[in-house]
Amino acid sequence: MPWMAERLRAWDPALWPVADDWKPVVESFLASAPGHRIAEFVRARLAAGATIYPPTPFQALAMTPLADVRVVILGQDPYHGPGQAHGLAFSVEQGVRPPPSLRNIFAEIDRSGLGNAVEGHQAARRSGNLARWAGQGVLLLNTCLTVEEGRPGTHSNQGWEALTDSLILAAAGKSNPVVFMLWGAHAQGKRHLIDAAHMPGKGLVLCANHPSPLSARRAPLPFIGCNHFRLANDFFEKRGAAPVNWAD
């Protein structure tokens, strides 16, 4: 299958599309010390023969302009298996079986009555490509934008977080209300950025465990049953805005 070959070939941000209103944030980062650090790191790892995903690290910023952001879902780093990551958090390429966390996300959508299936019945069979959400203003942002094959977390703390923190601040500072879905301790660790943008009272922050099978049903904030997708839609509808279509 052709998607099996999709990986990062070179450090060349000029070839990675970004929506115009995200460009000032991205360009400022690329000119900064953290931007130089991640560039040098990725170049060195590519030169050493590392296989790095995804092929276009800024894909979420291309598909969901800042002006359109209504929901932010934070992931940690991209999937590290061949053919999976394509630059949207929790999403996989068309034709790739949804990983367990994504299947739990679909199961929660179905459980809340917003999907196309009875609870979980079709969660493993629907498309795992979440571009359909990105086009509705759902920013699917990983806090680290690259990873090496079979080595989760290998590009964390190498500079990407300076960019993604700035992206979170920009989204939280928008004049229109934004819903943040923070799943797991890592995502919830970004809560201070949202609060720093004076979002309380204007937007909505929803917290739960990570949708991974290891934590999705654990107390005190199980992901299964969190009702985040329905709460987000209720939030928009009460303000006269269209809900997000979370179904296929």
C-alpha cells in the first residue's frame, strides 16, 4: 500500500502547508532557539537513518485555521507505527485500522448518542481519518509534532513544546468561545496556558482520563462516560452556534 512509505523525508518547513493566520506563530517559533534546536535534532536523526513520522508535521495547522478553531483536542505525540500518523492527533490515515484509543473515542461518541452505531458496535470499523472533524474547526493538536518509528516520546522536550504551547495560547485567546478537551495528565498539564489566556467564563474546559484502554474506565474521571462530545455540542447550541458532527 502506498501509505506505508509516508514518513518525513527532510527538515523543510517551507514545504509544510500552514493556514495564513497560524503563520506568524509558526514563523516566530522557527526563528527562535527552540525552533533551531528541534530543526538540528530532526536533521541529525534523519542523517542517522531514523524513520520519522508524520510526513507533514504542521498538518493540523493547515486543515484548521485559527479563525475556525472551535474545539481543541490535545494529544501527546504522533502514532509511531508505519502508515498511521498524518499530522492530526488521534487520527490515522485512511485504510488504517483505528488504534485502541481512537476506538474508545468512537465508542464514547456512540455511547452518547452522537454516532452512527449502537454503543461501540461499529467503533472498530469506521474510518480513523479525522479530517472530517478538522474541517469543522476541531484542532487535533499533538504537543510534540514528530516521533520515530517504534519509539514513542523520542522527540519530546526537544523544542516542539514551545510552538505547541504558543498555539494553545492563541486558541485560548480567541474572541469566540473554544472548547478544550483535555484527556489524561499530559493534556491537563496545559490547563495553566488556557487559564493564562483568560478563557474561564468564555470557553469550556473538559477533563477526563486518557482514552487509552489502560485508563479509559478508571476513576476518578473515566473517559468512557465523560460525555465530552455531547457537552461540547450543548455548549455551542446554547450560544446559537452549530454543533459539531462527530459521526461519520
